[in-house]
Amino acid sequence: MKFSLKDIAEPLIFFVILLLLWEVLVEIIKIPAFILPPPRDLYVAFVDKFYILYKHALVTFMEAVGGFALSFVLGVTFAVSVVYSRHLQNTIYPLIVILYAMPKSAFAPLMVIWIGYGLFSKIAIAFLVAFFPIVVNTVVGLKEVEPELLDLARINRASELDVFAKIRLPNSLPYMFAGIKVALVLSVTGAIVAEFVAANEGLGYLILQANYSLDTALALVILLILALLSLLLFMAVEILQKKMAPWSAEVRQLEGSF
Amino acid sequence: MAPLIEAEEVFKIFKSGAKSVQALERVSFDVEQGSFVSLVGPSGCGKSTLLKIVSGLLPASSGSVSVAGRRVEGPLENVGMVFQSPVLLKWKSVLGNIMLPVEFARLDRTRYLEKARALVRLVGLEGFEEMYPYQLSGGMQQRVSLCRALVTDPQILLMDEPFGALDAMTRDELDIELLKIWDGKRKTALFVTHNIQEAVFLSDAIIVMSPRPGRVIERLAIDLPRPRSFEMMSSSKFCDTTLRIRGMLASASGNPAAAAGSTT
């Protein structure tokens, strides 16, 4: 994809105008700073508390990425086993569906009882919310194989292992990446919610602290940092996808330009 | 020459729950070794099903198919298959796709890589070896698919409307190329199509099938000289043959007006 100067300038100008409007309107209407501080205050809060923000962001990042990594490893393993084992499909899968129907973040208080107050209860929640998109997408990707491709494999006497390694697994990559993107953003949310429930570090904890002292500027800064964190993770996956499964993104674009 | 493929009284009934659909009824035919035979019939007449039964991908409900005197009971060894869609692996290059049967069969890579490259040259895809399917046009993708079917040098080539999804010009081009390749290798070829002209142009013999349940209406020998060229399409023999087939198909579907009205 190519950006023209206009594509970069337009949103940039728009955001600058938005910030200026915000700054001016807050001043004119005299909105109290604890309800909506001007952007200037956000900047000051960011600079003043940079180290604290960095320290807590790192904790949340570890929790989210830890939970995600766990969900990826277990999710893909589970998806493969469900696709290949009728027994698992009949036994564990219904259990998973019930779990899926529960609000995962509601497990956060329980996790404190089960796992404790520290990092691992947050990783557990991040894992829980990220697990399902990975499983669902990987299962679909493993199953959505052109039937003729399987005929071709049978005609050529491909082994079951070959069909998995050379057809089903690569076929599932674009689906898996779609799941990974959703899972990563969700795992950040999961970590924050878990921190809301019980924590003494992390951006979720810091938001609560900012709230208690009516430091709205700091709370808003944290939200922006969280957005940035999710975006960075999302973009990293996008780059990885272009490397590992170029056909998933490019197929449609190229068809359009031919 | 003895027939290589023999189908005897093949019936095929698809059952799903209480419903059952009869796809094939008492289908018998044979294909001589080294000949090019087409199955022609209206869509839904079971010709693709028949091809799958011949390849061993589907079992017949009753009756039997044998290849080289041996009854077909599972996927055949050394059969090349071309489908209507190219069915290429999106994550493999042209060469990688062509080599897929070699990988599956765990054959000697280096030896077959040479064959693959020769086939690529034969179908005019030189320079595209490292390209990926999404970078190729439909006609080129189907050429890759043809190479893949031929790379292990199979005895039989089964083709299920391989050029049916392509535009008329590309199809003509590929028909000519297919004949060129077939002339060089003389594989026994079984070709499914609903395009009568294409069938007459390519084949030594045509098996005309009725609408569902598919039965063999007639087997016609096409004695046009080889190599075939497009000029033959305007010869009276060619026209007579296509008209005859069209008439058979029309009366089988109980609609004689279709014979006079269609122009394809």
C-alpha cells in the first residue's frame, strides 16, 4: 500500500484542529479540569509521570503478551486436537462452548482466589479472553480446505501428516492471523480488567489511582497509552502476516489491480 | 489394443437421510490405451461423478471399474487429475505446486525437478517458476494445474472440465496446448466437458451421456486426422459430428427444439 502526501496530511490536520478546538472550548465553556482537562494538561501529565507510566505500562504489557502467548500455544493445540479427534469434539468442545458463553472477565475475582494477587492471575484472564478467537479461527482455517485439494492429496496418496503439514496448517494461517489480531487487543483489555479487580501495579491499577484522586488528565493519558500499545501489537502482527502469509492480504488487492 | 479403462454396469446412488438421488445408471464404456476419450453430457448428468469413480475417489454403488484389468477399489496409483478450478496451494510457487505430487509420493526430488521444469517450458510458463498463484491469470493457473497432473508421468490423465471456467479464447489456446502435450506423451486421457465442439476437437471417441440419471446414449468414434487444427472445425465432418451429438443430447432431454435453436 502506498500513501500519498494527502493521505498523511489530511488526518494530521484534522487531529490538530480537533486538539485546538478541545483546548479552546474547554477554556470558553469553563469545564472543570476533573471532568475534561485541556490537552495541555494531558501533555504535562505525560511528561511529569513518564517514568511511572512506563513502569506500569511494562507490567500490563507483560501480562497481556504473556496471556496471549499462552492462549496462542494452547489455542492452536486445542484447535488441532478438536479437528482431528471426534472424542474431544464430543467431550471437551461442549465444555468450551459453555465457557465461551460466560463473560470471561467475570472470572477475575475468582482468579485472585485461585491464583493469587500477582502477575499470574492477570495473565490467566488475558489468556481466557484471548483463547477463544484463536481456537475458533484456527478450527475454521483447518477445516476450510477446498475439497478438490483433499481429492488431489488422496489421488497422490498423501499421508495424513502431509495433509496436515502441507495443506491444512498453511491453509489456516490467514484465519489464525485474523484470530491473533483480535486476541491481542482482547488480551490487553483482559489484563486491564484483571488489574481493576485486584492489583498494585499496571495501567489498570494506575487508572483507578488516578480516578480516586480525580486526576482525569492522567486517566486519559493512560487510555491513550493503551490505544498505542494495542496498535503497536496489531501492527507487529500485520507485518508478521505479510511475511508469513502474503497471500492472505494480497490476494484481494492484486485481483483488484489485475 | 486392449482397453485400459473398463467400466461395467456402473450405478451410483447418493443417499442423504431418507432421500436418495440416482446419479448414474448402468454405465458401461471402455477407453483404449493411449486414446483421448471425452464424456459429454448436460450439467448434473453425473459425468464428474463417473470420473471420480474411475479415479477411485468414489466407490460405485454397484458395477465395477477396472484399470489395466485390475478392479478399482481406492485412489489409483499413477493417475493425474485436473479439476475445473486450478486448486493450487496459495503458499507455494508455480514450481512448488507442480512438485506437490512428488512430495506426497516421496519420490526423488532432483530427478522430478527436471521434469517439472521441462513441463513448465512445454506449457509456456518459463520465467514464472517462482511466481505465486495469485500473481497468475486463470489460464496460467490452469496450465500449472496441468503440469502438476503430469509431473509424475502418470499412465492416465483425468480431466474434469479443466477449461470450463476460462474464457473462450483461453480455452481454445489451452485445448491446442493440451493436444500438443498429449500427442507427445500419448497418455490415456479421459476428459469431461459439456462443450460439444471442444470434445469433438480433442477426442478419439466421445461418450454421450443423458441427463440424470446419467446413462450412456452412444459412443462415437471421431476419425478426424491428427494433429488437429482449428481449420478442421469448419470441415463438414466436424460440423456433422457436433450436430449429431447435439441432436442426441436434445432428444435425450426431451427437447428437440434445443437442437435447432442452440448455436454454441
